[in-house]
Amino acid sequence: MHPAAHRAKAILAMDVLKAIVFPLDREGPRFVGIFAVIALALFFVWEGLGLLGLVLTVWCYYFFRDPVRIVPQGEGLVVSPADGKVSLIVPAVPPAELGLGDAPRTRVSVFMNVFNCHVNRVPCAGEVGAIVYTPGKFLNAELDKASEFNERNALALHLPGGQSLAVVQIAGLVARRIRCDARTGDRFGTGDRFGIIRFGSRLDVYLPEGVEPLVAVGQTAVAGETVIADLTGAQLPRAGLSK
């Protein structure tokens, strides 16, 4: 075979490998290992159960994936903290425990289903001013009232220009653990990883006062890549149109 053909096949094989093999969040190997052991045991019970266990093991691996993201560069850009669907854009008061005042801000909610990547990323560069965990219920995370009643972990970010932004990890129907790796006083860059929720949940971003969103309800967002707002106001608010 011609050397060029060999190179083309090798490149294709690498592209396929990159499409199906992802780095994992640090919790991933443990859970994938548990699922794999259970799947192996099920094969001794009945092949059909073993195949089901194998499928669930692949899903577990996919759930804990932590792919590299290309974070857009530019002053004042706010990116999505999660993969998923923009489920709500409403005016709302930030969680009282963060001490960010009682003036309503635009809240952008991104809902993650069990097939989305669940690694959470910081929406905008800044310093963590407060972190408050609040126990609560496990309602459907797509519901507006989940912001108030569900278990949550809220962070206040102080931005370089003197503005503030809140990002809240919210548990859902299936989610039973919120992990936050941030600490008060930590400084993050836009798109940096700061935690994970398992399995299925929501992230709320409370934009600074007067900042309008650049996404629409129903839009698919990619953590660390989709720009949801521009603090400089250089980009005008835009609506979405289903097609």
C-alpha cells in the first residue's frame, strides 16, 4: 500500500479514537470500575444482563468524560458553566446567602440531562467571594422552583471590573451529589473547571445587573465555549428562532 494511504488510514484511526475516547473527571475511574465489575458478574448470571451491564458501563464512562474545551478569548465574555439546554432566562434575585443584594438580575439556567458532560466550568474570570451549600429537595431541575427549593451550592464571583456574578450548582431528580472544588479566595480564569454534579442537574448564572443574555431558551450550550453574555455590551442581545 502506498505510504500516503497508510498515513491517511492512521489519521482516520486517530480521529475515530479521539471521537470516542475522552479524559475522565477524577471520580470517573472509580465509578467506571464499579460498573465494569458488576457487568462482569452479570455475565455469569445471564448474558443478557451482562450486555445491559456493559451498556451501562459505557454510559458511565461517557457521563464522567471531561473533554478539552476551546474557551473564547475576549474582555468581558461570560461562557456557559455547563453542557446542556438553556431551559430558563428570567429575572431573579440571587440566593440570599451570597449577600449580593435583593435586586433582580437576569438568570440563565442550563439544564443537564444524564447524557451531557457534567463537569462544571467558571463562567467568567474572577475571585470567589463566597461559597454556600444549602440542603434541599430533589425536584425536577428544569422547574423554575428548583432554584429555591432544591439542594444547591452557590458561588459569588467578584469580577475584575468591580461587578459580581453568581453561579449555582443545583441538584435534580437523579442527582444526589454536588462537588465543588473551589474555595473562598480562589481566583479562576474563564472556563476553568470548578466541580461536577451527578447525575442530571442544572446550573444557574445570575448575570451582573444590567447585563443582557446572548442565548435563547431551548439553545444547546457547551460548557466553557458558548458565550452567554458580554459584560462590555459590545454584543447586542439576540433572540433565537427554532428551525
